[in-house]
Amino acid sequence: MAAGKGTRLKSKHPKVLHAVGGKPLLAHVIRAAAKVVPASDIFSIIGHEADKVREAVASYGTNFVEQKEQRGTGHAMMQCREALRGYDHVLVLSGDVPLIKTETIASVREFHLAQNAAMTILTAIPPDPFGYGRIIRKKKSGKATTEVAEIVEQKSASVSQQKIREVNSGIYAFSVPELFARIDRLSTNNAHHEFYLTDIAGLLTHDKKKVVGIPASDFNEVIGVNTRLELAALDALLREEKARELMASGVTIFRPETCVLDADVKVGPDTVIEPFVQLLGSTSIGGDCVVRSYSVVKDSRIGDAVTIRNGCVIDESTVDNGAIIGPFSHLRPASQIGENAHVGNFVETKKTRLGRSSKANHLTYLGDAEIGEGVNIGAGTITCNYDGVNKHKTVIDDGAFVGSDSTLVAPVKVGRGAYVGAASCITEDVPEDALAVGRGRQVNKEGWAKAKREERKSQAATRKS
């Protein structure tokens, strides 16, 4: 179910597209469910900003059912009558419950089928059950059974019922025929004038159909999101869980509570992650790496034995084995840093391949460039890739040496083994093994500085008089 507005979030965006752990709430639920059933058997019920929700999770290959009016959970299921035609059973999940585990979804399904139930309710025991619908179980010989008699909402619960700690999670399994045989009997005679799916439990028990409950092993799995505070709390739980997972696999994380680690991040053993690091999106980092404090790596592939020094930003790029990045380097999208290459202080790359063992260590911009192996890029070098309309490519072949403060005006090529003199402006191709110098000849004017100082003193004296 993913049709809600999320009014209490005070947002114009769909509730299920708010992110925790680096992904939309709904994406977490779909990913967990897709390990239990094929994606083609998953239907997202969408409503508010439906097109945005479709676009955000389109890559998962699921189906969509539109709930044009949001009139409650029961009304949402009414919209699925045609979509579920031919199915015997359905699992109903909440799109704002991102911590739900694949194992829990599977256990609900197996329990539902084993019990031959008309409805199965995933229950939970929160630290404080206030505000939740209570699970009233049937009793046999004075002991509670697996069967549920009814779900009583907080406002309707008696004093004794309010002492019950087991609550409804909002996650269910249904026999499809039994569900749709009764769904039209739902009423809006409630405080919100909505159709509640929970009322199906009462209708089924009234008709002597079997309704059962299975408790979740961890209450955190069924926590939903209604406020920004709850969003932040779930994000923290997901990232803490991710840090534990990585450390269990052999990754050292100093001060994990300070790091931002997205759910899909992968890190190899013996890699060290220092405090205040962010690893985002689909980033993968190899083994024996060091990622120093304040670095941000997003949607990038980092090889083995790579050092990422302090304060680097790496976005949609690749860094091969043994490379050293930073401090304070910025690898913009489509940068490819070769094996054992160095990208140093305040160097920025964009759509650039820096070859094996090449170095750009200081204050340099390399955009739209193809740089070979063993190349030295001097401090302050710039590839001028943009002419105001189009981007152009710079090619620097293996073994070339580019002196400091050089400007390479693309399209241009520096040949294999060539040298570019410091402070040159290169506008034409440099042949292999050549030396290119593109600057004005130095002229020394003897005594000029002294004469200039005397002139200024004279002018100052004149103004005073």
C-alpha cells in the first residue's frame, strides 16, 4: 500500500518516496518482498503523486494499481479486485514500513498457508502499545490460541483490553476469495469516514472463518513513518544495522554512529572507514582500503588497496586498485582513475580517464580528458574543454609530462613522451617526444621597479603639498 499523502510529514511529496537508508521507503519494502515472490506478482497501490511513485520504483519491474481517491486501507484493496483475479492468496504490506525483512514476509506466508486461514495478521509487541489496535485472541482452556477474535482500536478498547501489549502491525495475508466476498460489507461509520481493512477480521470471525496471528520477532520491523522524527529514527536504525553487517564481514568502522552508510553499499574485508564518512547509493569498495574522515563516495566502484584521504568527494566514478585520492579531491561523474594513479590536493576530474601510475597531485582541473599511463600533470593545469557551446576532448598519451600552470585548449593532443613547458597555453597538438612551450618570452627591465617606487613617492609628495 503506497497511496498516502503523508500529511503529518508536512510534505508535498508522496509519503513512500521519502528516503531512509538512501532509498525510498517503498523501495525497501519491494526489495524485501521480491525475494519471496516474483516482481511480476507484486502490486503497488498508488494514489498521491502516482506518476512520481511509478517512476521512482519502475526499475523493480512491479505492477501498479491506482487508488484515485484515498478513502482508507479497505478502499485501497477494493481497487485490486481485477488485479488479483486468479490469485488464491495475497500478502498485504505497508509501503512505509522499510525495516520489514524477507524472512518475516516468508514466515507470514508459510504460517497462513499451514493454518489454512482466511486471514493472517502479523502482530508485534511494542515497548508502548498506546495508539495501536490490540489483538484479541481466542482462548481455549483459558489460554490464548493462534486464532484472533478481533482487532480493537485504541479508542474503542476497554480498560482491560488496553493492558494487552500485542498489537496489529497492518501487515496481513488473505485468502483472496474470502477477502473479496466481504470487502463490500465494509463501512465508513468511523471517525475518519474511511473503509478500514482491519474490519475484515471481525467480518470473517463473525462468519466463523479462521483468522490467525503470528508475532514478529522484532517490533522495529513493523514501525511505520508518520513524522519527520520517525523518519530520522528509522534511518538511524537502518544505518546502524548496515554498519553492524559490514563490521561482521571484516570491515573496521571507527565511530560508526558518525558515518552515513546506505543500504546497498558493499565494502570488502580489512577496509578501514574513519569517522564522518558517507558511503552512498550503490557504492562498492574493495578490501584493504582506507577511507579517511569527511569523504563522501556515491554510486562509485572503488578497487582494492585504495587510499581515499580526508575530504574527498567521489560521484559515479571508478577508482582502480592501489590508487591514492586526495586529500580534498573531487571526482565528478564518469571519472576513471587507473591502478596506482594519484589524484591529489584540490584536483577535480570530470569524464576523465587517468591511466595507470599517472599523477595529478595539485590544484588541477581535468575535464573530458583521456590521459595515458605514467603521465605527470603539473600543479595548476587546466583542460579547457568547453567553448561556450560544445565540450571537447583532450588526449595526453603515455609518459607525457605537463608542466605546472599549463592550459590545454581542447580539442588537443599531447603525444607520447612529450613535454609541455610550465605556464604554457597549448592550442595545437604536440608531437610525440617533442617539447611544447606556449608563452611569451621573458623580458627583464633593469631598474624598472626602483624607478616606479620613486615615481609613486613623488606623486604622493605632490598631493600633500
